[in-house]
Amino acid sequence: MSAKRNDTPQDKLPIRMLHDRVLVRQENGEGERRSGGGILIPATAAVGRRLAWAEVVAVGQNVRTVEPGDRVLYDPEDRAEVEVRGTGYVLMRERDLHAVAADRFEGSEDSTGLYL
């Protein structure tokens, strides 16, 4: 409904998410990336289907498992992009998310730190 929990009023997005929609901001753009071992992988390298992480910015009233500020794993090929105030976001349904990483899951008995 609002952007981030700790945003000032002028930083909040001027939109209201509906139903089960989730608005996310991609963590890293297309282009070069580094492997865990530090190897530079060029943007043109062929890779299989690769999921991406993003930060949740806003959620609709029927979203139950994610909150603004969570990190989510999604398929970048199944996305609808939108620009708000010059910033690019990805709009998707909650069911299109593959995993959720959030501090609130830390410390629970059966938690790996991810909600899969």
C-alpha cells in the first residue's frame, strides 16, 4: 500500500497496489556480474533460465506472504515493467514469486531464512 515502512511522505510512491499484485525494484540491472569466486561473467554469456532477486516496494491488499522491504526471488522473463517517477519497477502477482527472504523469518525453528 505504501512504499517502504521507513520512507518519508515525499519518498512514497504515488500509487496503490490492487488485489494480489506486488511491485518490486530489481537489485541489479542487466549486464556483467561476478560469480561467487570473483570471476567476471559478461552480459552476453549464455546461461540457462536464471532467477533474480528484487526488493518489494509495495503490495496489494490481498498479498499474504510478503511485505515491503522483503527480498523476493522471481523469474525475470515473466514480468511486466513499469516506470514511476523515472524509476523502473517490475509488477507481478504474488503467485509468481518463488521465494521470500526477510529478517522476520530469522530465528524461527523450521526456517532456513527463506520462505519457499
